[in-house]
Amino acid sequence: MAWTWTYEDAAGNAVESEELTRPEFPSQSDAESWVGETWRELLDAGVEQVRLFDAEREVYGPMSLRPAE
């Protein structure tokens, strides 16, 4: 099984861009570590929120990339 993220704007629409990579991870913790390290770059590319998937199953989301105020 591969763990992946989907990228969305604030309205929940998919964000697609050539600069956005779609890595696959062997575990949930690897996927979460990666998004924790790259969330600023994702925001700069227009991603406002993400969803985590284990293969086809949505694990959670949407999760905002904006820091809590």
C-alpha cells in the first residue's frame, strides 16, 4: 500500500501544477513527516489544504496548511 497526499485550494478544489510532486510513502508516519517538512513550499504553490490517503482509502482531511492563529 502507498500513502499519498492530495492537494486542494481553500474551496476544496484539486490543485495541479508541474512544480508539485506526488511522492508515495511506505508508511503514514513517513507521509506525515514529509508534509511537515514541505508545507511552506506547498502553500507557496497554491495548496491550502491536504488529504491523506492509504491507497484509495481517505485517512483524514482536509487538513489546512495554514498555521493556527
